Amino acid sequence: MSGKLNPQKRNKLIDDILRELRQGRTFFMAGHEKPDGDTIGSELAMDSLLRRFGKRSIDIYNRQPVPRYLQFMPNCRRIKTAQRVSKTYDVAIIFECSNQDRMGNIIDLKKQARRVINIDHHSIHTDFGHINMIDPSASSTSELIFHVFDRARYRLTLTEATCLYVGLVTDTGRFQQDNTTPDSHAVAVRLLEAKIPVADISRNLYGTAPVSAIRLLGIALSSLRLAERDRVAILTLRRADFARAGSSDEETEGIINQGLKIPSVVVSILVREMSSGRIKVSLRSKNSFNVNEIVRSFNGGGHRHAAGCTLSGSIETVTQTVLRSLSAAFRTHSASAR
């Protein structure tokens, strides 16, 4: 399935989803590893919808805990952390996972779930569910969950609207990224009508940070260098940098976007050493440059302007490997523009 999901097809899929939600008795939910605002917002909103249906046996698990910057979200303590879940369920609902492995193999969907609902908006995906509602034209999974509520004719509560708005605003980069569409704004209008505390949400997401995160940002900025005729900004963080700042991996949120503020920069890269010793490479781009195509050759994924991958090697060798791919892409991009 690719391209925009037309309203008729979307409504048919939502009807199928609603039937499973009403018929099932036990439910499991999970999102991708290192959950973000869209993952958490989708999980919490769907949890609320299930409770409206009178369901009480609902387990929400992610491989990592709710990030600190999202812990203001209502009912977020319902989300648990596990490496593996042994129970079986009537219905498993998986958010934002391009494949089953993306959720960290918390559960064996074939053996532990009678029915699987797969909801995603990424361009790279697999139809691993019995029901696959996938729309790469949607800004976020939260935008798709909004349509589930709308189709069910349920007026959003303040809590549900807050959760969906967090997913919408974080996955569109505060409505600044190219995945922002008229549909995104139309959904935002409906969420605002529920009287969500927009200023408080914004303050929690973007206006508050612990000292350790500020220190880590300073260290990352001091590593900044430019490449490819100043079109690429590179920021690096080593494990020693995290220790020096007293910081954690989740406090890298937003650092990569600093590179894109430089007028000449088209691609910003954050290369960071993980506690496992592997190297996480995150890429952000602007204009028409597609970083998703870059990471696909490294078994990574994401969006056109926001993608990432994890590689083995030193920071230096991994950075050079990614830069070679970027250099080739710039040459191709320049040639096609002539």
C-alpha cells in the first residue's frame, strides 16, 4: 500500500478495526523502540477508546520507558516497560512499526495474538497485521487515530485530544515540516475545540529541559563541523560526553535540528555512541533532499526529511561511511536538477 489512503478505503479499515475493538476481550499495545510523542500519544488515546468500549484487560508495553519530556502526558503511567511479554491476547495493536522487529520483539504476534492491527504512516512498511491501516500521506499515527474516534462518532475528551495533539505536533515538528498538510491542520482544529492546554503542552515539550540536557546540547554544538561544501552539518556525541553532562540518550531530542539553522546546510547529522557500543546516526534535511533513501542502504528507516540507522564501527568510520553516501546523493541530486 502506498500513496494517500482514500477516505472510502480508510473508513472500511476503520470499520474493521472498530469491530475488532468491540469484539476482543484482551488487548496488547506497543510502538517502536525508543517511543516518541506520536507513539505515546497514539497508545494512550487508543487505551482511552478501548475503555470507552468497556474493555479492562489492556496491556501497553514498550521496550523503553516513556521519555522524561513526555511524562506530563495524562495516564502515561499505564505504559509499562518490558523486554518480553509472555501473555496471549485477543487483539494486538501495533503503532508506527515498519515491521514486527521494530517494536523490539516484545511479543510473538503469530503465537501470542489472535488478531493483529497494524497502524502506521511511514513510507517503508510491511503489512504484518490482519488489518493494516497504513497511510504515508498522514503526518502521524495520531492523525490516523483521530479518524478512528471520528468514525466511531465519539466526541474527544480533553485527555484524548491532548494525547493526539502531542503526537501531531511532535511528528510535524511544530507544523514546520513537509509532512504538515491541510489534513493535519484540520485535525488540529478539532483537537483545539476540545480546549486542550496548548501553551502548557508547548512548554512541556519545548520550553523545559533539565540542566543535563542543556549541558549535552553545549557539548554537541562544540563538536559541530561542516562538510560537502557547507551543505552538511555534523554533530557528534560520545559516551564520555554523556557522562560529562550527566545526561542520557533521551536528552538528545532536538539537538540535530540545530544544524539545519545554518542557511547553507541541507542535511544535519547527529552521530552518537550508544551504551551498546554501536553508533546511532540520525539525519534531518530540508528542501527536496530525501534522507530516507540514504539510510535505507544501511537497513534504517524513517521519513523523507527525518530518518536514522544504527551501524557498527567507530564514530569516525561510521561518519565517513554516511558522508560517502551523502556525497553520492548530492552528485545525483545536482545532476537531476540540471
